[in-house]
Amino acid sequence: MYSVRLWAARHARLFELTYRAFEPVIVKLHPLWKSVGYQRAEKPMGKLEKLSKGLLFDCQMCGQCILSSTGMSCSMNCPKTMRNGPCGGVMQNGNCEVYPEKRCVWVEAWEGSQKMKGGDTIQVVQLPVDHRLKGSSSWLRVARGASDQKAGHKEASK
């Protein structure tokens, strides 16, 4: 799993392009999610998301995915669950102080982000993790958020 995670960060641009093609599809399926019910769609979508993102990114399913901001490196793999950058314990060789045999998640994130078109988003400060969302689908959250934003924009333009 660790070697696949490193490979995904090295190929962050490919995954960024894939996600940019995939996200509009998830958002356009909002009428389906709404008719089925977001709560009912949560279980199968969560399993699909966990399977795909778990395999490729060693995703920890925090429910607030920021892979597209962190060079396709899941920040929740940090043993200290650092959300906005590395701790002070990154070793000189770029490895983690807790697991010295592994590279720091944030070193991976920085290198991956530099390969991405939107690589500067790694510098955006992230909100703390809401642990109540652990295990839930961030894909459905994106679809619902985009739909809510679109509806709010329509209301504002009236």
C-alpha cells in the first residue's frame, strides 16, 4: 500500500486530471443522489470511495478530502494527523520522525503538488478535521455542496 501511495503522489498530475473529469460527473448526478437520498447513497458511495481512494492513496476516509490540495498525498496518513503541513520532526532526509523508514506525508504532498496545475493550493490553510465525518463520502459532500452553491447563486441573482 505504501509503495502505491508514493507512486500516486509522483503521478499527481495524472490524478488531478482524472479528478477534474470525474468531479463534474458526481455533481451532475445530484438529482439522482437527491431522489435516492443522500443518506441512502452514503453507504454504497462510501464503500466505492474507500475502495478506490484507499487503494490508490491509502485514504483514511476523513470525509473532508483534500487530496487535490496536497499533491494526492492523504494528509491523514501523518501519524500526528497534521492537516496544514509538516510537524517540526521531519528528518533531514525527508523521513518521518515517528516512522523513520517512511517519508513524511508532507514531503510527499509538497513534491506531488509541484507536479499539479493547481499545486499552489497546498498553501491554503485547511480547517481542522471534523471527526464526526470520518468514514463518510467526501464525493457526495462535494456534489451536495456544488448543488447548494448553485442554488444559492440562483437565489442571489433573482
